[in-house]
Amino acid sequence: MTLLSTRDDAKRVPQLTRDDWIEKALSVLIEDGIEAVQITHLSRLLDVTRGSFYWHFKSREELLGALMSEWRARNTGVMLDALSAAPTLADGILELFSIWVDHTRFDPKLDQAVRDWARRSIDVRGRVAEEDENRVKSIAAFFEKHGYEATEAFIRARVIYFTQVSYYALGIEEPLTQRMHYLAAYFQCFTGRQIDERLAEAFLTRIAHERANT
């Protein structure tokens, strides 16, 4: 009897894509933590052989690297895109607010899962710290672009960003309507400026519409 190679074995099972493995691994990371992200466990969940995994990845370490890349792309990329496309200070800050309340764009559970992972890995801890620094620098650069002195821009960026991270970490449960009620106060606290009432009203209407259609 001829023994099949790992790649031949993979051809006998449903052809999952690399993205299929990453998505399943992300869901396991979020629900059960990094220790549960194991090749055999994922194979069982996907109802395929281990050979299917090795068709797309050389090792578990390569998969873990892909998870980190996906985290950056989803949760950092969306923030950077929002700020780079915003023509005014208010547009940028409101777009950040929009991202942070829309969990289809910024995934807080994924962010917290990666931070939990960082508590178990010095390497991941360093990457998370680097990513936090990059996010703060991007927000600070946005503030500077709109007239803030460098130190003030940096401090305001840290306040707005780490306030949001802490909001997720503490698991604060607050109705969206209540949170949005504080929009003008949040905006003034974070920017030192008052928001235009018409702009605020348009933003609140947009958020309500988006939430109603999700």
C-alpha cells in the first residue's frame, strides 16, 4: 500500500483556503485563548485532516504570525484609513468614534484577545506595545495636522486612545444611546474644542441608521 504524502492527503479533504484557517483560528483565539489555537483542535473544528493545514502553513508559528498580521490589518488599518481620509479635525475624531462603536470595523474582542495573548508571550507583548505606539503616533500626527502643538497633540492622542482601550478592557456595558448622549462632552474633552451642533446631529443620525441596519 502506498503511503500518501501530507499534500496528497490534503487533496482528499474539502479544499479550505488559507483565510478559512485564519478565520477559524481567530474565532478560537477570541473564545478560548491562544493555548486553544492548536493544529489538531482547528482540524477537528473544520472537520479536515492536519494535512489540510500544512497545505497552507509550514507550522503553527506561521499561523500565529498570520493572526498578528490580521489583527493589525483589521484594528489598526481601519483607524489609519479613517484619519487619512478625514478633511477636518471633527471629521477625523467623529470617524474614530464611529469605528469604535461599530464592531464590524474595529473588533474589540479580537483586540482584547491579542492583549491576553501578550500576557503569555514576551514577543507578542512587544508587538502589541509597538502597535499601541503606532496608533497613538497616528492620532497625534492627525492632531498636529490640525493645528495642535506637538506635545499637546501627543497627550491628547494618548488620552483618546487609551481611554477607548480601557473602555474595552474593563468590559463597560453602556447603551449606545447613553454613550452618544455624551458626544459633545467627549469631543470637547478630547479636543478642547466644541463640536458644531449640526455636525453632531448628523453624526448621531448616521450612527442610529447604521445600528438599525446591522
